[in-house]
Amino acid sequence: SSKKQKKSWNGCKINPWWSKVKKRIVIKLSGKVFAADNVKVLKDYAEFLVKISKICQPIVVAGGGHIARHYISHARSSGADESTLDELGIEISRLNAKLLIYALKNRAYSHPPTTLQEVRHAVDVGLIVVTGGLHPGQSTNGTAALIAEKVHAEQFINATDVDGVYDMDPNKFKKAKKFKRIELKNLKKMLIHKDSLAGGYDLMDILALKIIERSKIKTRIIKADPKIIEKAIRGGNVGTEIILSSK
């Protein structure tokens, strides 16, 4: 019986076709996607993920976005400690993940995994996996990097609110220059002064960079847009590529 292929895992039907899929792609999806007033946005992402699942297995990490920051701000003003605020943000990111799971219907693992071990088992089922945050003290960027490491992903794509890494804030400075490639150590220097308060993570964080560095994960920061994400998955030179060294 051990030789027989499992028909289901945790209530999810296993599609034998997935056994042919080799590469896994981790996509950190900006919380802004889930806060959009237009419900068609999530449907578009669901259609895109189903389409792209023909060439890879997507593992999506949903950000908390403005909704999480709203709750965190209110709870902080009431005196909640930072670890409690982290847990609150995680809950919101998991609710966001559920919205995408519902849009994906039977093509997605049935619920957001809550631990790295569960993520690994969910990925082994072969369906599209959508999760939120996992542990207090970690941004969803850090979580996405850990997941990429755990499942031996071919690529980690951070789909965020901006179209790459700039030498200064492009929203404030018109002369801001976007990097097509940036060394990890230089990006680390740029981020070292950012705080680690709950809800304060944005582009990337130090924990994520440490994981990317130690496991040499191919990483790209891009604009959260299905067409751009697809280009990145297919090897296109979009956004900003994080490289370990200039050598």
C-alpha cells in the first residue's frame, strides 16, 4: 500500500499531473492586492496563477497591507505589545490568503499553512499553495524567503508596490535611479536603519536577506502585476535582481 500514490492530503485531492512539475516559485504578493476595491483584481491573479501553474508550482505568501496596518495602528494605540501586534498582522495576512484560495477554488491547497512543516507538506500535494505570515517577529518577506529555502524553490519573487529597488525614494525624488541589479550587501546597507516594528516592513528586510544569502536563493523585486510576475518567472529582466556579489 505504501507504493500506491496517495489520492488526497489533508482533504485536498492530489492531481497526478503535478508530479511532472519540477520547479517551484515563491511569490510574496503585496498586501495592496488584497485591499483593492475592485474584486476583479483577485480573480485576475487567480487566473494568472492557474495559467502559470502549467510551467511551475506557485507558492504565494500574502502580505497584510493597509488592512493589517490599520488594525495594528489601532491595537498599538490601545497599548498592545509588539509581539501581539505581529500576531494580529499574521491573522490579517492569513485572511488575505484565504481570499485568494477561494478565488482559486480546487486548484489551491484548502487553507493557509501555519508552519514551515505544513507548508512543505502542502507543497508536496502539488497544488498552488497560498499562505500568510508564520511567526511573530518575521515579516511576510522573511517568511517567503524561509519558505523558498524550505521547499528548495528555484526563485523567490517579491511582488511589491514599487517596480524595483531605487537609490532613493522614487515617490519623493524624480531623479531616483532604479537598479536593474543590486548586490545583497549593498541592499543590506540601505535597509539596516529601517525599524522592525509590526506593520513596518515594506521592500525587504534583513532577515529575508540573510536567508537569501545563506541559501543562495535567486531573488527579484518587482511590481505586483500578473504580466510582470509572469515575465520574471519566464526569466525576463524585470524589476531588480538581487545578486550575491559582483563577481
